[in-house]
Amino acid sequence: MDTTLYPEHLVFGLDIGTRSIVGTVGYRQNEQDFIVVSQSVRYHETRAMLDGQIHDINKVAETIQEVKKDLETQLNRPLTKVCIAAAGRVLKTVTVRAEYELPNEETITEEHIRSLELHAVEKAYGVIREETKKEDISFYCVGSTVVHYYLNDYIITNLMDHKASKIAADVLATFLPDEVIEGLYAAVAKAGLEVVNLTLEPIAAINVAIPEKFRLLNIALVDVGAGTSDICITKDGSIIAYGMIPMAGDEITNELVQKYLVDFKTAETIKMSALKKKSITYKDIMGLTHKISRDDVNATMEPMIDKITKSVGDKIMELNGDKPVSAVFVVGGGGKPVAFIEKLAQVLGLSKERVALRGEEVLQSVTFLQSEIKKDPLLVTPIGICLNYYENRNNFIYVSVNGTRTKLYDNSHLTIVDAALAVGFPNERLFPRRGKTIEFTLNGSKRMVRGEPGDGAVVTLNDKIVGMSAPIVQNDIIQIKESTVGADAVMTVGKLAEYKSSVKFKVNDKEVICPKYVMANHQLVSDTYSIQQGDELEILNYYTLGQLLEFMDLPYREDILVNNQEADETTWVYENFSVIYPLTKEADILELPEETSQGEVEAAATTEQGGTEEQNIIVFVNDTKVIIPKKVQNILVDVLDSYPFDLTVAKGDKVVIKHNGEVAEFTTPIHAGDQISLYWE
């Protein structure tokens, strides 16, 4: 072949199927068109594979080598690297929801999205481990698909660059047992090839048969091979489910083997001939020649086709939430018998136009340089394997994490986080961890105060400090020191935005400023109270009359009025309510009569001490009478021994001190009858 017809770099894809191995070599000419330079097909001489699983590695390797040599001859160049696909015979899928809360509303970056998706894969691994812990089987995640992203609990197509306080994702993760992957790799390696990309057969098929622009529709793709029928479901722009039925074309062929007493290869020929010919001639194992009609062959296959399509239809319904899909695309050789798509349509209750065999229709952008090759449903998966190379170049690599050597499935985007998850390093210990959160209610509404963030994990890659998103390659040495936990949340009542430190009332037309009451779990607390988990807080904007009187050191009387209404001790007094407290000669506490002289004040102080010789003086602090012991020279700070003014708890920026209306200091001299003001400003 003239090597000038195609570029130096070619992609080699192998579809290692139950009945045959198809090798395809080509290149992508642009974003849409794929040119197939060469193709080769070989059938297994023995049952080396069953239901998509390799049973005889050496026999499969021999067949791969035959395909490889044939292609190398056609191309006149060696082939060393190959793309392959694994069948979904033992595929396990897990759909999980992962959430990531941001400390404050932040702009979403690739790091946020990557962390979110990795958290989902970690959760999926946990589900798989729990489901298979009794089986003692190791599973690898061979692919994950985001079904939906969520921005502050609302579905969104792309999180990038949006602002949010919370992001989430529904992720569909797919897993295969280690033995399946190892078997494929071993057979390919024995044929002298290195795997550069691994995908799933249903993923390869759907990338050709159902382009992304069609995935808004609820469509099922069924890849009917020889051993398995692989299923994909699309909806709302995403792949939402994968599934598999361990029955396909071989089961149909086996019916012909039994009916016509022929070997498997002859039965395959009869099956394929019935697609084009009205009559078929064959020899049975006794050497006798027979001639049968197409109708006889179709009638023989029909019971098994009924069984397979019933299983496929039931699986589609199960994967689609017990609802039929809008349409079904069928690819693969096993789905070629006409009755297959007709029966499947009946099972799903769809019109026959809604179930179609897809071949040439979905290969319009594929050009075969070999003129003898016809576009066929058989070729959808082989082409898809090649095209997947351009989307995800992947393989297995080995790295060391904290001294443990581990194998990673390389999707060409591996980072430190992937390696950490592979060795079971908890995802939450990679990223900064917050201290404990306090959750409480305030006036009936739920509130939350977050703890402080800790420090992220310290990571070295080949002895150099790197970030969590640093890329890794074969034989990298990684050391991870886990992240730390930040301080627990702390919040006092006084720091609540809704808290005001005082409430004002009018008593006998004078303003009285009182500290605001706060109830915590039905108990009165101060503004220094440290809020605890589960607390029920209520900030009160009222006093009971009894509380107000107690604060003012006044006795209760029956003739007190609140807003000109008679009141008792349980009456609620709200801010700026008016309270009338009738004064008597014996309890003239709220104000001093104008005619009272300085000497009378001092005499009153002496009288209140029971007539003893000890001398006191009376001053008025914030309109409240205060009696203090008389000294040679009293100063303003002396009033703090008798007047309850707490300097240990700041209720403002500074303390204002006034003496008889003038700004003063605590060392200012005072005398009987002085008017003093003390308050926070």
C-alpha cells in the first residue's frame, strides 16, 4: 500500500470479541472524519472466549498476532501500540451523589470540579467494596460519567466560573474485575503489543452510534455481539446507565447447531446466509448435504431471539427506571436477523420504526480506503475503539504512595488525588478539614456557624512539594502527610448580628436603658454566653414588668401603668413602652426634689445607716441613687463599689464618664448630690 496516502501517526484498535477479533488502523482527518486505512478480521478456531471473557489467553494471543501481522503487511510498517475495549459481561455500575460545600460563596474552578468528581468516585469505590466484600474480588474503575451537576441544589450543565456556596454531582462509575483487565492485557502483551487506551465496548459503540447532540433524547443503544448484549441509556444530554445481558449471537447460532447437526462455524454461515439468500445448502457432521429455506432458518432462530429480546427489553426498562425509552439503536452482528429488532420493538411497546439496526447510517463520517469493506453494524464498535483514543488515552501505570507500590488505570489525566484514592487514603484527609460546626436555632430559624479550615495535605512528588492536582506518570514516588483539622466553631450571643446590647423604656418620662435578655433553651443568658450545638436561642425585645422593676431596684405596686393600662408583674413591656410608676414620699427614688439641699442629702445618708456615726454620701449615677462611704476625698471610681457597672465585658468602643454634665475621669473628685453618667458608646 502506498504510504503517502496517510500520515505517519495511525491509531490501531482491536475489538477482541467472543467469535472474532477485528483489527482497525486509521487516523482522524479532522474533528468529524475518520479514515480507515486498513482492517483485518480473524475468527477464533476454538471457543477461546465465552461471553466476552477470555478463557484461553494463549489462543487469543495467537489470533491477535495473526491480525497484527496481516495489518503490518498491508501497511508495510510495524504496529506496537494498540487500543482495546473490555466487554461488559461482569461490569458493575454505581451511581452516587457527591457534594462539596465552599466556606463562602466562591467562583468555581477546575480544582473544585475535580475534587467533586473524585469524591464521587471514592464513594462509588466504597459502594463496590461493600457489595463485593464477600467475593474477595478487586475491581477497577474503568470510567466515570457525570450525569448531572448541581449549583446550590439546582441542575446546571457546566459549573465552571459560576459562584456558589455548594456544588454537587450525580456520577455514574463503571467497574470491572481485575481478572478481566489482566486477561486482556496478558493476551495483548503475548502478541507483542502495548495497550495505550482501554475503554468499555458499550462506550466505544455509543460514541459512534449516538453522538452527543442526540443524547438529550431518552435512547437505548444495544450492542449485540456474539457473547454479550451491552446496553447504554442516554437522557438529558448524558449517559445515565450501562447494562449487559450474557446472551447474544452465539445463543442464536447454537440453536442452528442443534437443529441442523452442524459444527458452530457452519451454523454461523447458515445464519449469515439467511440474511441474503432465500435458500441455503450445507453439509451436516455426517457428511450429508441439505437444502433449507430462509423461512426454516428464521423459524429455528425465533424462540431464542424471543428469549434474548425479552431479556434485553426487560434490562432496558430496569435501567430506565421501569419506563420504555423513546427509541433503540441496535449495532453488532448479533442483532442482524430481521426478527431481532421486530421482537425488541414488541417487548418495549415501540413502533417498529423506533427500533433500528444502525450501520451505514452512523458511519457517514468514516471512510474505508479498502473498497471491499462495506459499512456494517459489525464495524460500529471497532471504529468506536479507535475514536476513543482521541478522547481518552489511557493505560495502567505503577507509582509509589507512602511506600506502597500501586497500579493505576491511566486515563491521561492522573493526579496526586487519583494515586491517594487508589491506596485508600481518605479523600477528606487530602483537603483542609474544618473544625466542628455549631448548628442552632435563633428565633425559630436554623443557623450554622462553621469551624475554621485547617491546612491541606503536604504532598511531595519525587522529593518536590507539589499541589493535589499535580500530574503523575509511571514510577513516580509520592509522599502524603494528611491535612489538619481547623479550630471548632465558637460563637457568643453578643456576636450575633441580630443581637443589640440594650433595650430602652420610658419610666415616668425618663429613658431607662436595660441590657437585652436572651433565652438559651428557655434559660436567661448574658451576651457572653457561648452558643452550643443544638441550642434554641431567642432574643427578647421586651421585659416583663417584674424584670424591669427588679433592674431598677423598685418594689412592685398595684397602681403601675404600662401604656396607660393597669399592669401586673407578668405584663410584657416592649421597647419605648411608657411606664408610670407613682411616687410616694417614702419611696421618692426616681428623682430628688429640687429643694433638697446638699446638707439634707448628707443627713439622709446618715439616717439610712440606722443613725450610726458612720458618714456616707449620696450621689446619683445614671439617675439612680447610690450611697457610698464618705472619705477625706471621694473620687468617681468609688461609685463602682456600689453601682453595678461591668467594665470586664465591652459593650461598645469606649466608656463615657460625665460628672455634673462635664466629661470626667475615674479620678475626678465627687461630692454628695453629684450627678454622674456612666455608659458605653
